[in-house]
Amino acid sequence: MQRLYDFLRRHPTWVDSFWAVVLLGITGVNILSVNGAPDHHGSFAEAFPIAVVLCVVVALRRRMPEKMLILSAATGLAQIVVDVEVMTADFALLVIIYTVAADGARWASRLALIGGLCAGTLSQIRWPNREAGALGVVLIAVFQTVPFALAWVLGDSLRTRRAYLAQLEERAARLEKEREAQAKVAVAAERARIARELHDVVAHNVSVMVVQADGAAYVMDAAPDQARKALETISGTGRQALAEMRRLLGVLRTGEHQEGGEYVPQPDVEQLDDLIEQCRTSGLPVDFKVEGTPRPLPSGVELTAYRIVQEALTNTRKHGGPNTGASVRLVYFDDGLGLLVEDDGKGAPHELYEEGGADGQGHGLIGMRERVGMVGGTLDAGPRPGGGFRISALLPLKPAH
């Protein structure tokens, strides 16, 4: 049955032609049965060609609805002119009115409505019921007009429903495209976030490892204990970097989990003490102060604050030069969190830039500005009067609208 249904949907003209043949057969039998009756109008020779044309209208109604409407209207007028009384084939007029209202052009739909409303009246004028009075003729005309009006209403309702469904499909397709675009934007933002995280993790921890390795090599013979301590610091820093990198790269995996089933939490301001102590261990004196009343902060603000301090101290260690000190101020305001990171470095010699593999044109400050912008804050970075570098940031506790 499903195959038959699909076949009929693919060949609508064949279906219409079948019903046209059925209609023609019924009309032929009807014409032969009433032909010769005393009150019958029109002979078989006059009625049958009209019936054939009307059945052709049924057969081709979906292939060329506007042309078939005009043909049916001309055939109806010819039927009135040659005095062929209403017959079964006139059912084709209802069919073509419905078809044009559903699928035809707007002008054809309006023409079909006007013709359908006039059909009953024209029929009663041409072949009035002798036994009914004037009121009876009017009522019969109205009764004959109702089927034509209903056919047009059904067809127009189908057109409206199709248009509504098409609009819904278009809207669904548009929303699907918008969702895909938003997903791509989200993926790009997530990749940028992971890139910033990786930059911060690698830049900071590798910088500490390089400094400790240089120190260990320098004191290897003179102070083995200090060299051993430096190597322990390198080992611990390396493990910490690997843990953070596993956490970040784990976001990119699908269907995989780390041993233990959980990722390392994102760093926050409470871990600034460990970060600064790590910097002090690597040879960078850091003065750290907290002003205001500490309180829980949004995770995005805490992560941003941690990464700004981390990146700022990493830049100080790489580019500040020898005998450089730094200070970090963390200020809790009523509506935000303030950060001030300063150093008194004079700039590293050119040889250190080459040895450290830096060119002074990294993406640290760009990453800071992107992080601050994501939480709706402001960042000011630049040289200090008299030497050194200052980074000042204000992070609101509520996202900007």
C-alpha cells in the first residue's frame, strides 16, 4: 500500500485522468438515460462534447490550473448558449475552482470565486424551475451557489495552510543556520580560551623551569644542595604544568576521561599565594598585599585575576632584567576587583632575549585584554615613570550588558 501511495503521489496527472474517465463514463450513462425526456434540454451530440471537455479539465487541472479554469469557464458559457442542461460532468467546475484556489495564481483564484458565485444564478436564469415561485428560484440559486463557495473556501484554506507550513519550515531552517553559526562562534571562542590558557600555563611554568635550570647549572659544583633544590622546583613545576595541560586538553576530548574521572579545578585568587611563592622561589622578589574584605567572586573573575597576575609576573621575570622586584596589589571594592602589578625592571639585555627565545612581541598583553574584555572589565598597561612596567585592571563583579 505504501508503494502504491508513493506512486500515486509521484503521478498526480494519472490519478486525475482516472477520475476524469470515471466522470465521463457516469456522464455518458446519465445523458443516454435522460435523452429524449420531455423536459430535457440538449441532445447527446451537443452534451457529450461538452462533457468530454469538462473531463479534460479534471485530468489536467494540476498541470495547468489557470488554463483549465479559462477552458471550463468557456465551456460553461457554451453549455448555456447551446442549451445543454446541467449534467454530472459539471462537477468538474467545483473541482477546478478548488484547484485554482489552492494552487493557482491569485487572479485565477479571484476569477474562480466570482464565476462560482455566479454559476447558480446563471443556471436558474437559463433553466428556471417552472413549478417553484420567484422565492423558490432564489432559494435554489442560493443552494446551488453554496457548493461553489465551499470549494473555493477549502482550496484557499489549503493554500493558507501550505504557506504557513512553508513559513515554519523557512523559519526552522533559518534557526538551524543560526544555531550552526552560534555553535561555530562558541567553538572559536572555546579554542581562543584554551589557547590563552595554554599560553599562560606554558609561558609561566616553562619560564620558572628555565630560570631554575640556569641557577642549578650555575651552582652545581659550588652548592649541590641549592642545585638539588632547584631541580626539585623544576620537577614540581613541570608536574603542575602537565596537570594543567591535561585539564585543558581534556576539554577537547570526547568520550575520554582522565584517571580519577575529574579534571583539576580552574585556578582562583586563593591560589595567588602559591603562585607568588613559586616566583619568589625562582628568584623574583614579590611583595603581595590584599586590601579590602575578601569574599567569593564569580569563577570567571577569579580565573581572569589569576591569569593576569601570572602573565604579568612571567613578563617581569623574562624581560625585567637582573635584580628586578615586583609588587602585586589585590583590592576588593564593593562592585569590583582591582589588580595592580608593578615591577622596577630596567629591561633585559639583548643576549637574554636571544637566550630566552623571546622577541618582546608575544601575545601576553593581547591575551590579558581579551580576558578582561570577556568579563566586562578594563585594563591599563604601560611603562612606569623612571623605569619598570605597570599593569592595572578593574574587573566588575557583574557582567556588562
